Amino acid sequence: MAFQGRPGAYSDLACRAAYPSWQTLPCPTFAAAMEAVRDGTAGLAMIACENSLAGRVGDVHQLLPGSGLFVVGEHFQRVEHCLLAPRGARIEGLRRAHSHEVALGQVRGILRDLKLEAVVQADTAGAAEMVAAWNDPAQCAIASSLAAELFGLDILRHNVEDAAHNTTRFYVMSRQPVQPAPETPGLMTTFVFRVRNVPAALYKALGGFATNGVNMTKLESYMLGGHFTATQFLCDVEGHPGQPALRRALEELSFFSREAKILGVYPASPARKEQARAGDD
């Protein structure tokens, strides 16, 4: 299963959690992970798409429509940052913390409390790998427990993230779509569309989802080709396109869109229900 990042990255952890019997394949970029699925090197790709703290993951929304792949699942991975250091290092001797920029922004509390200098690296697992290679007790990394295991580092503190809800959502991508029956409960549909350049086009395009009672869980816009007037939208909605309510909503969408493309229909993650219950408490 392909993922973007170094061994021990949170995407690697997500692959192992969702597909424990699969081998994981680290790739330098999201595009490379998708290419590995296209050329048959990997059967699936685990592609991060959004984080509960940092928002959407850059570039992914632009890569999806032209990838030639389909969304066949989703996975929610809790991000549990650990403070990693070489064997025998002590917390009071640490001076610099290395990690991805986003991860460093999620652990400001411990950086402040321990008076650590934050040093930005390309990714969390790569930072752990470098700290292991340096074997300097003043250097530490913010990364996963899997990275500690892979690179032989000590975990000096678990769960050092500032927010307990820190979670990353992933799309599971495949060469072939899944084809669940329309009556299957608990389905999600992901699609992209471009609205016509007319007044209130977006309002009219989305109106059908409201009037037909379709729950939209994600709506993101981004420019195409660097043009402010060429905007594409990425959407996740609950349901199957063959169900009457979503079928009517998509038909209404087509009246006001220049282009619409379904990227996948797939089972919703059980984490959705768990998060909904937690939100009601």
C-alpha cells in the first residue's frame, strides 16, 4: 500500500492501522504514491486529504481529478505526537526539536515548557531518522511511536500534541472503483464540479442538496490553471448517486455546472459515527 512520506510517517501508521496485513510502500510525493497504484506497483494508496487542526492537505485536491484513480474508502487516523530522542537522552538535556512544520505548530505547549528551539524538517519520520543518525542527546524529534520503533529512539513523552482531537482523514485510492448497491447504508460519494460563470451559480448548484435533504460533509474550492475565474469544487456527501435524493441533487447540480465527475462511492468510516456521538455529548 503506497503512501507519501518516509517509513514511520503518520500515513504509514494509517496504512498499518487500516490494512494490517498489507506491506507499506513509502513514496516521496502524493503524485508518486498515486503513480505506484496506476502502474501496479501498489494495490492501493493512502492519501491524506485533511486534518482537524491544519485543514486541507495541499496539492491533493488538484491531483485527485486527473489521477485516473478512484476513492474506495476513507480512514481517520488519530495523530499522537511523541517526543523522541536518542537512547539514554534526558529531557533536561534537550535543546532542539525537529519535525514537519505542521507538527511543530501542533506541539507549541511542550516546545514552550521545555524551551526547545523548533527546527523545520521535510516530514516527521524523516526528522526522527535524522535524530537517530546524529545520536546527539541535545536533538529530539516530534514524530510517531512507529518512527521511534523503526529508528531505535526512546520515547521521552507520549501525546505531546496541544489538542486531543488532532486527527487526519485519508482517502483510500484504487485503480478500480467499488460498486456498492444503491440501497447499501452508510455510504459516501466524492465528486468534483465546476460551476458556470453566471450570477449565483454556486448557490443554485448546491440548492438541490439542501432541498433533497442530502448532507454535505466537505466542500472545498480551488483555482484551475492559476485563473481566478476558473474554480473547481471538491465535495463529499452522504449517500449513493443511485439513491433518489442524491440522484435528484446531482441532476440539479448538472444544470448549473460546466463539468461534474464522481471520484468514488465508498463505505463511510465508523469514525464518522463516533465523532458525531462525541459532538452530541
